Amino acid sequence: MGKIKVTQVKSIIDRPQRQKDTMKALGIRKMHQTVVHEATPQILGMVHKINHLVKVEEVQ
């Protein structure tokens, strides 16, 4: 599997607690922070749930 780079681009203020917990589980704590994860089905599912708050890029 490849890797993906996930960057927070929108605030989690006034978002449901589940979305805040998903961001925390991905390791994103503040705006414009970027994390790199393996593109496993579990990670892709988490990213799909918060795709309106993050920017996703493939890493070679």
C-alpha cells in the first residue's frame, strides 16, 4: 500500500465530537499540521469521514 499525506485546512471548532476524535486519532492537533500514514482501509475510512476538514495527497 502507498502512503498519504493528510493536512488540516479547516478548523474543528463547532464540529461534532466524533470528528474531533477522528482528527486526534489521526495525530492532527492544529491547523496546517501534516501527518503521513499508510493508506490502509482503516485510515482511508477515517479520512473519508473528515474529508471536508482536510487535504489529502499521495506520497510516492
